[in-house]
Amino acid sequence: MVEALLLVGLLVAVFVGFNIGGSSTGVSFGPAVGSGTLSKTAAAALMSLFALAGGWTVGREVINTMGGEIVPAAQFTLTASVAVLFFVGLALLVSNTFGVPASTSMTAVGAIAGLGAATGTLDSEVMLRIVGWWLVAPVVAFWICAVIGRYLYPYLDAAFAIDRSPGAVVELDGLRPRITDGTTPKELVGTLLVLVIACYMAFSAGASNAANAVAPLVGNGSVTASQGVLLAGGAIALGAFTIARRTLDTVGNDLTDLPLLAALIVEVVSASMITFLSAIGIPASLAVSATMSIVGLGWGRATRTTTIGDAVGGAIGAGADGGERERPEVSVNALTAERSSPDEVPRVGEEEEDDLLAEDLFDPGTTGRVVFFWILTPSLSFAASYALFAFAPL
């Protein structure tokens, strides 16, 4: 009976890891795929490699946190562990089915918190600290990118514009890689930077999310930490090569149409946020940080059509002479605007709205759908977990 239940637990852990691969691959490599830097297959291969590396190194500490601090490790009986992992996987499956990159950490913590709330063993201090950072981190990511978009992006774009030439940047000549004709040195360097930072994001995702798949099983001693990391890494790879194709489309194409420079900025900010949160022991939400970075960068760039004074005055409807002031129009079609030299970049408030009309930066409908599922998936995992452990104690 115990062996059969353990087998079920391992299968459910694979199910969770599979969905983690589907969600995290889109967030880590969506900007690179959306900008044409990588194919979906190449993104899946790199995700598999670096997620395993992250889980094998830093991820062991996160496993310890998830497996014994939110609720005592003693609560993770084999049956309870299977139930928690099932709720995590179910919530993630709902999100991935709709092509939305869910927050794996939020979903996993929600299921564990449901167990703790139902059994009266939830450490409220730890939960408040985690939830507090969940609220602060996306706001910080948004405003960092908003400031960059409003005050720095046009100058960076003009000085370090990275134009994509048709076709691949590098191709194989037999077994030797060769830079393709027409690829500029600046394009090659920019492409390499995007790839390096995307791989770093995959490393961070593995470090944070491997625990979400196996922490309950490691906590109750069913598997060792090393065995758990290998199991999670294989399941993440399976998800990266299959279900991740939908979330790659959502982040790389539906949510935004990112130029290469914008993809680089988004990856730097979101990867740095995840590294900071992981360093202080917080289960990090890569999906939230990356998507809010995209929206913040575009919003900041679009607001260059008006000064802060005009925006505030337009909001309250009063001009300097006491009369009605026209409300400033803010376009979201910003990052693909035609670039100029640094000396010719218009000052804030002097750019015309028509200058920022190119391809859509982000789709408000898609953005709303993403935010909705961020709230829905941890709520579902918490509610289902609480109901099970409160009314049918395991």
C-alpha cells in the first residue's frame, strides 16, 4: 500500500514539474523567442539544462524552506504530500491550458497554506513575509521598468539600437558555428546578451521552482534532495518541450511584440528581482516579475507624450489659469517607435502621440487575462487544499 501511494506521489510530482516547465519556459524565454532570437525547440533545450543546474545548486535551500517552514515537516505525510502536489498541478494545468504563465511558487505555497490553515499549523509570520514580498515585488519591477522606459529607453534605443537582420544570427558550417552574412557585431553581442540572461532566468526558475514539485516528498523523507531535484528537472524538461509552446506564444507574441533591446531590459530586471528574492529565502514569482517588467517598460515609454505636471493637471481637470485642461492622451504603442540619434531624442512632453504609434506594445486584454490567472491559480490551490484537509483529514 505504501509503495503504491509513493508511486502515485512520484507521478503527481512529475505532473507538477511538467506544468512548471510549461509555465516557466514561457516566462524565461518568451522575450527571446518573441524577438526572433531563439526557436521554441532551442528555448526548451536551454530551459531543461539550466533549470536542472539551478535546482541542483541553489534549489536545495528552497526545498528546505518549502518542506518545513510554512508548515512543520511532520504535516507532510505521504498521503498529504500527494494531495498537496495534486492541487498544485491541477491549478497549473488550468492556467497552462489557457496559455497563461502561472506563478508556480504562489500556487505551491497556496496549497501548502491550505494544509496549514486546515490543521492549525500554518506559520503566520512566515506567510505574511512571503505574501508581503509577493505584493511588493511586482510593483517594484513595474516602476523600475517604467522609469527606464520614460527617461532612459529612447536614449538607449538610439545609442545602442540592435536591428535584426533576416534569418539566423549564427549557422552551422559542418560542425563549426559561423556568423551569417549581414549580421552586425552589435546584433551578435545583443543576441548573446539576451541568451545569457534568458539562461540565467531559467537557472533562477529551476532554483525556485524545483522545490514546488518535490518539497513535500523530500520533507517526509520519501526521496532525497538529490533524487527530488533530478525528478523535478526531468519533468520540467518534458513540459518545456511540450506544453510550453503555448506560454511562449503568450509572452513572446500575444502579450507583447518586443524589440531586442526591450527584451534585454525586461530580462535583466526580472532576473535580478528573482535573484534578490531567492537570496532572502522568498519563493519567487518569475511570471509576475517578468510580465510586470514588460508592462512597466511600455507604460513608461508611452507616457513620454506628456510631462508629470500635465498628467496631474489633466487628471484633476484644471489648467494654470483655472480653466479646463485637456487630458493628455497616452498611447501604449511605444517601444517599436522609430528611433533617432541620442541628440535628436525629444524631451519628455515634447514627443507626439503619433510618433509612438507602431506595432502594439502589449494587449490590454491579454494582460488582464494573465493577472486574472495569477489570482485564480493560488486561490484554487488554497481552497481545494483547505477543503480536503478540513473535512477529510489525511
